[in-house]
Amino acid sequence: MRITSKGQVTIPQEIRERFGFLPLTDLEFVVEGERVWLRKPKVRHKGDLVARMRGRATAKLSTEEILRLTREAS
């Protein structure tokens, strides 16, 4: 694995799938001695999660359509 001239690396697909690293996932680097760990930051407040998720939906459904789908699934 190489770092590009822009400082980017590609996380292998099997690792992304295993740990749920989806597009636009926030990650942080943790340095411990000579090692660097990559992890998802801990969500401290539920409001932070809601704020980060706002605007990420890809389906253009109304609230009524979403509720109808939810009720049909149960």
C-alpha cells in the first residue's frame, strides 16, 4: 500500500466492509508510540450523530412514505 502525493491511501474493501467504513465516514488517527491506529470517533452526544447524518439520505421520500414503508415491514 502506498500513500499518494496528496497523502491518501485506499482502505481495502474487506476492511471497509468489516468495520462499516462507508463513504463519508468520519475517521480519526490515534498515535501510540510508533503505531498509528485508524478508528471511528466515539459519538459523545446523540445530537452530534443526528447532525452528521443530516442530508445524507439518498431516497427522496416524504415522511408519510417512510412511515408507510416502516409499517408494512412489521
